[in-house]
Amino acid sequence: MDVIIKSLLPLTLLLFAVSVVQAQKKVQTFKVSQVINAPADKVWAIVGQDYGAVANSHPRIISSNYINGSLQAREGAERVCNFNDKGTQFLHERMVNYDPDNMTFVNQVFHAGKFPVDPDYTRALYKVEDLGNGQSRMTFDMQFRTKPAMMGALMKGNFRKLIEDYFISIEHHARTGEVVNKENFKQIKKQYKKQKVDQSSSDMEMAEAAE
């Protein structure tokens, strides 16, 4: 019997290692980091302090509110984010590792409506850094797992684009105070892109003049 057990042990370990690797492959990750033309304290006020009102600065979220007794941003605070009027597409999220001194927290999904994500493996790190001169850096570092897993690679590009649009919305909301929604975001994004092009042209002209 001992001989049989010893002979099967390597196979068991191999199967375990394969299963771990397969499980890891099913978890998708991506990171978006961008300089925002707004002070860090204003950006943190939007993403870290006004946690329950994310709909004010997100182009796809119809409404958002604190839930389950949460009244403000803190460790364990929970919110619901509705992506349609019917309330069938939503995310329930929880704030963990809340560190206001360093302007960072982890946003953990724990209920995902009709979204094809697995809450047990879906979370994102938010971090705001002060760059001085009225600028900050916003970083969103996400891992997620889809149901079915084969959708993960397809969803990754969509999620990244959504966060890039979210960053534009954050900057606009921080600079103007205007609520961003799906109705006005198209024009906001158009203006944002024009500003970036104008800024790039100005930077090139300054560089050429310096030469």
C-alpha cells in the first residue's frame, strides 16, 4: 500500500499544480494609471471620500447609494452601482484596506447582478498620488474572473476602456463640479481629447522654441 501511495504522490502533485495554473489563467488583470489635471485632494474626495456617490463621476453608472447601513466612506463601507434604469445590471461593492492617509483602498465586488463576473475574484485597487502643480496620478489596478472564464480575455478590453473613460469623467467632475452621465459624456470626452491635442501641440512648439 505504501508503495502505491508513493507512486501516486507525484501524479497527485502534478495534477494539483496544473489545476492551480489553470485557475490562475482564469483570473484576468489590468492596470490603468493616468495623470489628472486636478489636485490630489479633489480627486481623492471624489473616489475615496464620496464613495457612495460614484454615479456623479462615472459615465455608465445611472445611480449609486450606500447600502447595508453604510453612511460614509470607511473600512467595510458598501455601495450599490446601477448600470440601467431597471436595476437588473448592478454591482454591490465593499471598501476594504481603506487608507485615507495614503489615498488608497481596495474595491471588492461581492454581488454582481447580471454582470458575468465572479465576485470571489473581482476587486480593484484605487490609488491617488499628489504630483504637485495642481496635478495628481490616478491608478486603477484590477483583477477579475468571468463566468464563463472564456469571456475574460474579451471583457478585458471593454473594462479597460470603461476605466479610461471613468478617469476622464473624474477629471471633468473635479475641475467643474458637473455631474457626468451617459447623456453628456460624449461631448465631455470630445472636449477632453481636443484639450489633449492642443496641449501636445503647445508642448511641441515650446520644445522647438527651446532648441
